[in-house]
Amino acid sequence: MWRDRDFRRLWVGQTVSQLGEHGSAVVLPLIAVLLLGADGGEVGVLRAVGQAPIPLLSLFVGAWVDGWRTRTVMVAADCGRALALGAVAVACLLGGLGLPVLLVAAFGVGALSVFFDVAYQASVVRLLDRDRLVSANSALEGSRSAAQIGGPALGGVLVSLLSAPVALASSALFFALSFVSIRRIRRGEAVPRRSGRTPAVRRRIREGVGFVVGEPSLRAVCLASAAFQFAFAATMTVYLLFLPRELGLSGAAVGLVLAATGPGALVGSLLAARLPGRFGHGPVLACAAVLGDSVMIGVPALHGGALTVPVLVAVNLTFGACGQLVSVTLMAVRQTVTPDGMQGRAAATIGFVGMGTAPLGSLLGGLLAAQCGLRTGFLVAAAGMLLSPLVISLSPLARLGRTLPVRGAADASART
């Protein structure tokens, strides 16, 4: 697989694109906080606007992309996102930066990210032979999971160490690098025949939703993901305000704290390759989710001082490691129990349900910060993340053993 040049170009492009996507999700709110003095409500709205395209567009984009060359979709999305962030950087340099500019950019980047994320998941099926799909999907989804945790840390570092325009330009550079890498893919794609009939799109959406709802493990993944993303979005909204305003951390200190999730994610990836096969997927999922989510509850007890930054670094290392361990393990569950012909729609459905709650969580985080104060608001939001391990512990996921059940090829043909 790794000797395939086109796959390497796809993997490199997808990896840097995911870093840009998740990094910009922190760069824009931090700029709003540090440069515009945005309050909790405004930060919550900004994050919600950036996340809104996921529930609004995911299912329809998933059905639409099937009729197009995925390389064309990905390079167009990369180009659009780079231009959007570049425009914000120019507005900052010219003194025209304001919350409306950030809102438009956040929505545009979020919408184009939906197109890219759906397209890259479909592209691997068209580029590689069937016997290499599992390994390829594992590599792509592993880098995506790492970017979900390490990207926000990278965004915090960019804002803390660089000026706002340079941080925005650096984020745009990731999308430009992705554009260059994916543009170099040479292998032709077997594009499915397009159908302009709306019922065909709706039927494919219904099939994907029906499959996920009817599969107990995937249904549990949806519920656990929805609970986590809702509470995590609320927590991050308050967190971005809590660190500089309540604890008085400098921009560099905030970047260091957020960056700690990156090495933690690397540790989690290494653990994900060993622990489930030794102790069972279910026990690993439940324990990692409990440890990773509960460690954040202690953050509101901090009141500044010499040990604040080291403690926060340790917290984020633990959170990053456990979060990555859970993400990679859940990804393995999804890919194993889903037939090949349903992979894209299952991923879109789970993403729609899971990430669809994030905009509401961001709004709740802003409301908690404004109405309850940063310390109390953070405690409530962080405690809400424990709903996800509760769902995992009460679901069939907790009973998964060292090996995962594999659905037969008949399921794939029956549903495509």
C-alpha cells in the first residue's frame, strides 16, 4: 500500500488538510478572544457557525459526491478554504477584521470541509484494490483522529507564537499543501453513473441511516459520539476563555497547554495498536473513555500559580492519549462491522449524528460561560463528557472482545 504513489499523495494531502481544518477551528475563536475581546456568547456562536455545515450538508454531500471525481472535489475544497483564510488574514492586516468576517470564514471553511471529508473517504475505494482497503482506511482514519486532537493544539501554538495574520496564513498553507499533493494523483477514477433523480439520493441516504440504526454496535457509536461531541464542544468553548481570562495564562502558555494533546495522541495511537488485542476492545473503550473525560473535571480547581501549566499539560496529555485510543478503536469497530459498499454512507451517517450535536454544544458552552461564570460553566460542561463513557459502558460496545465480528460480503452486495 505504501509503495503506491497515488495513495501516498492522498494520505499526505488528507493529513495536512485535516490539520488545517481542525487547527483553524481553534485559530478563528482564539483570534476573536484575543484581538476582538469576544465574550462567551460570541465565541459560542462563532464555533457553532463553523460546525453547522456538518448536520446541514453531510448526508446530501455523501450522496452527491458519489457522482463526481473525488480528486476534483478535494482540490476545489482545499483551494476554497485556503482563499477563505487568506482573505481573513488580509482583512486583519487592513484593519477590517470583525466578528462578521470571522463568522463568514468559519461557515465557508466548515462547509468546504464537509465536501473534502466525504470525498477522501470515497476516493480510497476508487484508488485501491479491495484487499488493501482495510489497511488504507486505517491509515487515513488514524491520521484524521490524530488531527482532531492535535489540530486544535497546533492552532493554539500558531496563535500564541505568531501574529494573527501569520497564524491565518499558516493555516491556509496546510490547505495549499493538500491541494498540491492531491492534485498530483494520476490514477483515473471509476466514477459511478450519475443520477439526477432526487429519489435516488434520498434512497441512498435512507439506506445508510437504516444500516447504522439497525446495527447495534454502530448505533452505540452514534450515541456515544453525539454525547461526547456535544459536551466537548461546550467544554472547548469555555476552555478557550477560561485559560487566558480565569487563569491569566499568556498566549504562549495557552499554546503549550493545547499542544500537549499532540504527543498524547501519538501515545494513544501506539496503545490502540496493542491494548484492544490484549485486553479486549470493549474494556479498552470503556476505561479509556472514563479516564480521558473525567480528567478534565479537575481543571476548574486550578487557580493559577507555578504548577498550573505543568498540571494542565499533564491533563491534556492524558486527554489526548485516551481520546485517540477511543477514536482509533471505534474506527476499527465501524470499519469491521460495515460492508465495503456501505463504508461511505455509514461514515457520513455517524459523522452527521456525532458532529451534528457540536453546534448546539458550542452554543451551550457560550451560554454557560455568560450565565454561570467560567469556572462553574467549565465544570458543568466537562462533567457532561462523562455521558459518552456511560453510553459505551451500557452498550454492546463494552462487551466486544479481542477480535471484532466481520460482516459477510453478502451484506455488501445486498445494500449497494
